[in-house]
Amino acid sequence: MSAEPACPEPPSTASGGPVSHSISRTARLHRIAAGRLLRDLGLYPGQEFVMMHLWDAGPVRQSELIKAVGLDPSTVTKTLQRLEQSGHVRRRPDPADRRAALVEATGRSCGLKAQVEQAWQRLEEITLAGLDEPERKELLRLLDRVEVNLCPQAREEAQSAAQACATDRAPDGSAPPGDRGAEPGA
């Protein structure tokens, strides 16, 4: 059986984790499909999650946005710069704390919201093509269980990264790359 180049056969080293490999491969393909739909709207993949949160939550501090979308701070900063340049978000000082900035969706982004909703509906159609309603419900139920299983590891990683930032150390306790300081315990 010959596989398409975009959908290669699993490597032999993944034989011990065929479900994990399939989830990873499917997530990559889903992101590619989402990217094609979002590109037509002038968005990069991932920017829609930032916008979705801002549309739902209203103005939020950038630090809160980072936690809410679960992305690296530098990724969120770059995303916000691009969205700001395109006129979809604005940053302004937080009246409660002038040192902090609030991020909010602009009025211009209202038309984008309807387009993102349509793109996600289309992505759902593409993703679930050929599955009947009971299969769709079962897939969602199973994916929800997998997500519940993975959430504790994601929380631990986020906490570890936050602690590393607070102590200026990598999550494993070592000095960050390029740090000329002493290793822990030295």
C-alpha cells in the first residue's frame, strides 16, 4: 500500500505508541487544513485562538491572555504584533495598573469573527466528512477523555516553566543556554 507523501506510514519506532502517533499526525494535518482556511482571512494558524478569547472575554491583560491560550509568551507577543498591525487588536494601559497593558479586539475585528466562525464550521465539515452523527459523538467523547488524561501533564509543564522563569533556570534546574552563571548547588 503506497501512502501519500503528506500522510506517510508510521515509523517503526512509533510501533509502541500507535495512538499517540496517530493523534500527532492528525493534529498536524488538522492544523494544515485550518491554516489554508485561515490564510484566506489573513490569519496565521493560532491567531484565531487569541481572537476567540478576546471576543469572548473582552479586554484582558497580556499575562492573562498567555495563560488562557496556553502559548509561550514570545509567541503571544508576536501574534499580538501581527494582529495589531492588521487592525484586529489594540493594546492600551490598564487603568487599574499603568504598568500593565490590556489587550482587546477592535471594532474592525467584528467582521472577522463571523468569518472565523464560518472557517471553523468548514473545518469541522472537512474533518468529520464520512462520519455519521453517532461516530462524531463517540469521537468527541473519546477525545475529551484523552484531553482529560493529558491536562495534568500540561499543567505540570506550565508550572515547571513558570518556576524556571522565576528562578532564571531551565525546567530541569540547569542554567539557561548562554548563562555564564554557576549551575545549581555550585
